Amino acid sequence: MTQKPTVTNQNQKKTVNSIPLKTAQKWAKRWRNKESSYNKYNELSAFLIPSIDLAEVLAEKGSEYVRAYIGVEKIAPTTKGEKPTYVEKLMFVATKLNLETGIYEDMIPLASDNDTNEEIGIYDLSRPCPPYGDPTSPLEQ
């Protein structure tokens, strides 16, 4: 996704890296569908995450915890005959405790927003490591 300010309505503050629910669902499904063999052929050890993503998800009103979902974005080839490329994604969603169930529920508006491309409280501009990792990190040793 490109980094750009978005506004969902006049009363909400601007967000930088929010993505549509449909996009998040597609990425998460692609990860789950490919996960068993995906990691066999693709190296992923971490994500580089912009601070603004974390700040925005933590600023969601009523948020108590943040849940991270793993997904895979499919990028269409730019030249005929090339294969698509895939980029691992880490998506953040604010959560709030449901006192009746004891479950931290995702704070994602559902209803008719499912059918829109409106960017709503799901944040991503993470970059997979490699290639954005720190090879000198003790966590990479």
C-alpha cells in the first residue's frame, strides 16, 4: 500500500497507513492458504514497522490491546509474462475486552463497510525482513 493520509469522514482524524477491511481479509486468507508451504520457500524472520502505525492503532478510542494478523499481498507483474510477486504483511487492529465473553474483540466496523474500500482501523505499512532486516541483530544470529 502506498503511504498517504486518508480521511474516512469529517469527524475522524487523519490516518497514514490504514487499509480497507477487504484488503486485510484478502491478505490474511492468502497467508492462511499458503502458510503450510509458503514458509518452506520464502524466508521471513521479522517485520520493520513504522512507528506511526503503532501510534495510530494505540490511539484508537477504547483500545486495550492490539492484535497483529499475518497476510500476504499479491503484487501483479508489470511486464507481460512475468509472475506475480508476494510480500508478507503484518496488520494491526485495536481490540477491546468483551466483559461477557472474556474475549478481546477486534475493533473493526462490520455492517456495510465490508463491501467498501474504506480504510478503517486496520493498519499496515510493514516491510518484511529480509530484505529490510538488520543482519547484525542478535535476533538474526
